[in-house]
Amino acid sequence: MKKNSLSNCLQKYFNEYLVNDKGCTPATIESYKLGFKSFIRYLIRIKNIKVNALSFQNFDSKTVSEYYRWLIEEENNSVSTRNHRQAIFNSFAKFVITESPELINQMQEILKLPKKKSETKEIKYLKLDAVKLLINQIDRRTLNGDRDYLMVSLLYTTGIRVSELIQIKISDVSLEDPASILVHGKGRKNRYVPILQNLKKTFKIFIDKRLSLTGITRDCPLFVNHSNKAFTRQGVAYVLKKYAKLANKENPDAFPFLISPHTMRHSAAMGMLDSGIDLLTIKLFLGHENVTTTEIYAKADAKEKAEAISSHVKSILPDEEPVWKKESGWKWLLNE
């Protein structure tokens, strides 16, 4: 049996398997390609392997493990980036097993490499008063003002991802009761999110104004920048930072950290949780694959409540060290 080369396997993996068998989006495929480009550059620059000499001999558990370590120690990449690369390589290794069974042992060794554990990051989010203050900074006397108002409002009231926000087309918006937006989620998983009643009028006015402009059809992006092109992630982040800077002048305590589109997603989830909405409903709103992802908000909420209770208790109980802390040596145990 003729062995498949690493190059041929990669081409089939990207051009056929991810597209036809897995149904991956172009964005996902591009991120996987970036992962392999990084690995190949590592082999060429760090391992001094000629590009024409690259083969499956270089895609083994020892080399891959060293690459993971290099990402963290030399390139200062985050643990999440390192683990994302591992997910990419594991996916490819499973594909190779089906294409070249003679490499099963080599691929299984790669699949056995442990995932690196990462510390759970603190969830940063805005309180309701801070969100109101942020939205109040928007001058709605212009079309761009209404655009910014709707973008920020949608991020908070629906918790959609910034990648989902910038993909919304005019045709995705339905103002028929119940008003909703078709959101194009990760992995081609679409869902509908509701439009709040008090946003319907603004949406109608904004869409009517957009459609009155030359060359605009319902297939055009709902939100466009000054170049009349769909917003980028960076563009949405800039809009948020602009209004946060204005709001910070009124109340610096409301914005103790730099906000981003993902801050609004966290704020939406925590706001829903605080309103008594159950985790499964929040999961559907956010488009999470698994409810365990949504549970991070419940844990953050529980931690905040515990800190609040602790602060309250300290105000009514004496600040006294427990006896076992005052005892020296083994007295805390032996004296009982």
C-alpha cells in the first residue's frame, strides 16, 4: 500500500474532509490552517528542517509535545491558544488514522498527549447601571447614532457574539410579532434571538433609512462602518471603547476595566442570571454547545453572592481570629 505524504494528507484534510464531512465554516478552516502554518514554521525555523523534507516523521508525539511547550515558554502564547492547537492536531490525527492505518500507533501517541490545564479567569462584566450609563452616551440624532445604539443594545439584550453581530443582514431582521433576528452562529448553527418591544420602532426607522440609500438591498449588512462595509470585530470594539470613555468621565467606578464586545456578552449572561432566568434558557440565548459552558456564570454569581454575604457578616460579627489560628504548634489539635 502506498503511503500518503504529510502534504497530501493535509490537502485532503482541509479541502475535502473539513468542508464536506465536517461542514466547517471558512472561518474555522482558516483558523485550523493558521495552526498548521505555525507548526510548519516551527519545524523550519526551530528544528531546521527543510520544507521539502517535511514528512509524517516530523508529526510525532515528541515533536508535537515540544511544539506545545515552545508555544507557552518561548512564544508566550496563552494556554487556550496552546489547547486550541492541540484540538486541531488531534482532529488531523484522527483523520490520518482513517486515511493511513499504518500510522495508527503514531497518531494514537499524539492523541494521548494531555491537555494543559488553565486557571479559570475572573468574569468581568458590567452592572445594569453601568450599561445604562454606557448607552446614554450615544447621540441618537444621526443614523450612525441609531446604529451604535442598536449594536450596543443587541450585544447586551441578547448576548450574541461580536462575530454574529457583524454578520447580521437586513433580511435577518423580522419585525413581525414576535420580533426576532436570525443569528448565524458558530459551526453553521443558526438561532433566533428576540428583539425587545422598545427596540422595534428604532429598528424599523433605522432599516427604512438604510434601505432608502442608493444601492442598499435587504441582502446588505445591517450595520456598516464609515466605508459602507460590514463592521469588523475591531470596529465594534472601538465603538464600545468610545462610549465607555465618555461614560467613565461621569462615573469612573462603573468602568474599572477596559470593556470589549465579549464584556457585553458576559454582562448579558450575568444580567439574565440575576433576573432569575434558568441556565438552559441562557444557554439557548448565548448559543452554547453545552450547558457546562454556561455554568461559569452561575459559579461567578455564586462567588459574588458569597463575597457580599461575607462583607455583610463582618459588619455584625466581631473581627476575631478563630482559636485554632492563635494556638501554636500542635496545640490546636492536642489540647482537645
